[in-house]
Amino acid sequence: MEEFVGKHWHRLISQSARRDHASARVRFDEISKTVGIFFRALGGEGGLSVEAGTATEHHARRSWLQRLAGTGKLVELGWRDDQALHLPSEISVYPERELNRKLYLWLAALATEEGSASEGYTGEQWLVHNQRLSKRVLMRYPGLGPYYRVLVEAELARRPDPEQLPQTEARQEQVIRMALRQPDAGSGTMHFGRPPEPVYLWLHPDPPVSRTDSIAGDSDNAAGGTTAQGRDKRRRRAQRVEQPDKRGGLILHRFESFPSWAEYVRVNREGEEEDDEAAARQAADDLEVMSVSRDQSSVASRFRFDLDLPAAASDDRKLGSGILLPEWDYKLARLRPDYCLLQPMEAIESEAAELPAHLRRLARRLRGQFEALRPMRTWHKAQPEGSEVDLDAFMQYIAERRGGRPVAQRGLFRDYRGGARDLACLLLADLSLSTDSWVSNHARVIDIIRDSLFLFAEALSATNDAFGIYGFSSRRRDHVRFHLIKDFAESYGAQARGRIQAIKPGYYTRMGAAIRQAGSILSEQVAHNRLMLILTDGKPNDLDHYEGRYGVEDTRMAILEARRKGLQPFCITIDEEAGDYLPHIFGSGGYIVIRRPSDLPRELPMIYARLTQ
């Protein structure tokens, strides 16, 4: 009975203490694509991702109901760092849904005027900084003025009445109200004591500091990336702590007496090997700051064997001693010379193979379609060699000689043959660990890629176009694996099919180095049109700092280098989230997303046909 009454009492008090408007709530997931496009359209850096942030404690005055219910401590505000623009996971502060939607767009606009990373602003600095940001946005984009004025009125309506506040807090509230109403006016000087009521129209006064070094980067044995469907995209605050000594376990209370997750105490408590993902996610949501440490023991050690490099005797055959390649560091704005070691490799277990039976019917149809792309056979005149004498060229030659004019050296034959399309294509396939994930009950991503390579090669062999096929994966900057599947000098046949059959998931996706090597190979081909197709299932990443914006910016620079060589890069992906980063890397017309992975084998040759018409 006590539990029943307590539960309903808690619910009643919590609901009474709420100041938001649940019926007008707008979630970040609903508007993330719109906000991302809007942010970049206003000049926001394309390399920044747009993510849901995390709630932080604001320390402002709370109502007695909020104190009684233990709520109202946390607030979600917008901020940006050098990796991402962080926006609230949901907004329900205003009574109208459209106002909450406009607040997302306003915060994105405000962030475009922010520097490369938000500094910690407190008191007057924070107020003046946001006031200046607002002024610059309104001067640059006058059309946002009506949006801003409507949002200001809604913000002022929800803020505390200065007449009901202590004198010091009333003065600072008046200053904030003046800064909101007149962002182009000076705010004067004053000392901020107690933190004021959060201002939702402004960026965070003290944003959480993001660390670029991930937990995965701490250990060579970190597991491969989780699939996109299983990732939790919400950003959370964390702090580094020391790992507790396992010899000193301590229990202060019975565990069942804890009403909620506690903050970190440096006490070792043994856990089970099997992780409860739902419980872990709930714990992460409940904690404002998560404490993380390095543990020398191995949990879920089955992942370790997946990522250890194979023994030299069983690994693929190395082709040469490796190639040193540069890498772009966007923070330094320069290439790091000889920073990556790329190792060309060839499958050691490949054997001559026929086309798999389940692809033969589709392959016959594709070959028939692609044969139509082959240039028609025509007479080629004035050739140095040929099947017949070119009478026109011969008569002109005789006339010039008899006229006493200098005779230019020319071909006197003609030949009946097909023309050449004068193009070369290199297909670069992502063979990272994520390709081991299942896309259906019957096929993994790697199986889809394998079928795609088979049909691509079958189609191009019908056109006589020059093409090469390579694959790549990586394990840090000193081990970028570049797999030879078919080079340009080799004709497509049983041996090439055997190497396609032998492809398997590798490690990580250091895309920049692979693209640079592919560009070097393709630039050596003598063709007017040189197309580089990049087939991938996810974002650039690796075990070290090659993640987030760093990986995106390096890949983008590699694409720019390829274009300067006269190459035409184009990306084909099955990543549903590709719209968040591929426009920055390849441009709006430089990629395509295949929504259904099972369609990739059929779509890949058709994409090639459209790009080369």
C-alpha cells in the first residue's frame, strides 16, 4: 500500500512541477535532416555533424515544487565544438509546436556565427557573446528577424518575473531581457551572481568539453563499430578516472536500497561478462557525467580475436614493402607527409572460379544491355595499317607528289573495326569489419558487395572498357590494407573471379589513404575519362584519431586531390545516414545512397552506365 501511494504521489508532484509543454514537443530525430541542411545552407562548416546533445545542470533558482519533486535540475541547450553542432534531444519549452521547431533552426543559425569551438562563457561574457552572435545573424540574414522576435516574446513569457526575484537576480534578469529584445544595443556592465534562468535562445554558457580520444582508441583490441541501427547517437559527458584496485571491494549499502544510479565512486564491483545493453543505456541516460577508465582485463573477449591481425603464414600475400602516403590534418590545415603506410595485398586463398549460379541469369541480361554501349563498327580511314587501301588517301598522295608539293606522311589504308570509348574506371570497395553485418536473413553486407563486384565486372567486360577493382580496410595509420582484385592490365576471367570470391571483412575504414592510392593508379591510365567509383557502407573511421571530423576532412581532401588529377570520383553507399557527411566529402552530385542494400548488385552496373554515357 505504501509503495502504491508513494508511486502515485511521486507522479502527481512530478507532473505538477513540470514547466514544459509535452503536447508541443519536437524531437531532434524529427527535424535533424532539416536542421543539418539549414545549418550548412547558412554557411555552417560542412565537416561538422549535427547531433543530439545531453542535459547539464544549470544551478539556477527552482520552484518549491521542483525542489520537492527533485526535478528541474537539468537543461538541454545548444553548443558546438570542433566535431559537431550539439542541439537538444527534444524541445518542449514553448506552448506551440511551431515555436519549438523554430527554436531548433534559430540555434543552428546562431551556431554558424560561433567560432571553431565554443569556449566557456560565464556571466557577462556569456551574455555579451550571445548578444553579439544574435546581432550578426540578424544582420546577415534579415529574413530571420520575424522568427527571432516571435521566439523572444515566447522566451520572455516563460521567464521569471523580475519583480518576484531578489534584487540582485532581478537586475540580472532585466539585463537578459534587454539583451534579448535589443541584441544590437549594449548590455552595460554588471556582476552575475547566482546563475540565471537558462536562456533557450542562446548557446550554452559552459558547454561540455568533448574529448576526441575514444574508448575504442584506448585498446588495440577494441571491437569493430556497431551497426548504424544499433548506435545511440546522443552525446554524453564523461570524465577520465583511474581504474579501482580489484583487491579492495567495498559495499556501503545493500544494492536494492539504491533508488537510482549513483555517481562514480572509486570502488570496484565485479560485473557479469554479458552486458545488458538496455540497462547500460538507461544508466547512461540517468547520469549527468559518466566516469570512464581503462581496464586491463578483457570483457567480451570474443571480439579480440576478430580484430587481431592474422599470422603472417595465413594472411594475404603482401605485394611489396608498402607505400608511404600523406594524410590531411584539418586542425593544422596541412598534409602530414609519409604519415600512413599502405600495404598492397592479394588474396592467398583465391582459386580460379566461375560466376556463381545465382548471378548467371542477371549477368546475361546485363551483358546484353552493355554490349549496346560498345561503339558501332565503322571504317577508320588514313590508317598506317588496315585491311584495304584507302583510295581517297592514295589519290591525294599521288596528286601532291605530281604537283611538286611536299608530301606529308599519312596512312594509306583503311580498317573496319569498332571504336573505343576512351575511358577507364577503378572500383574501390570498402572491406571493413562492418561489412560482416547482416542485411537480411540470407546475406551479409560483404555478400552483397561480392555479388556487386561480379556483376560489375561481367557488365564492363561486354563493353571492352578498361577497369580495375581494388578493396581496402585498415588498422591504424601504419597498416592500411589495399587488396588487388583485378588490375587494369589483366583481362577479366576465372582468376579475377576467384579473387572476388575470396573477399572478406577486414578491419576499419581509413578511406583517405585508399583513395589516394587508387587515384595514383587511375591517373596512370591513358584515357580521356577516368572514373573512380567508391563502394562503401559507412563513415570513415579507424582505431586512432581517424574518426568524426578528422576522418571526414581527410577523405574530402583526398577527393579534391583526385579531382585535381582530372579524375571523376563518385561514391555509392548503403549507409542510411550518408546524407550527414557525404555532401561535404563528395558534393551534392557526387554520391548516391542505395536505400535497399539487396538492390546494390543490380544498381551498380546501371550507375556506371549513366555516369559514362
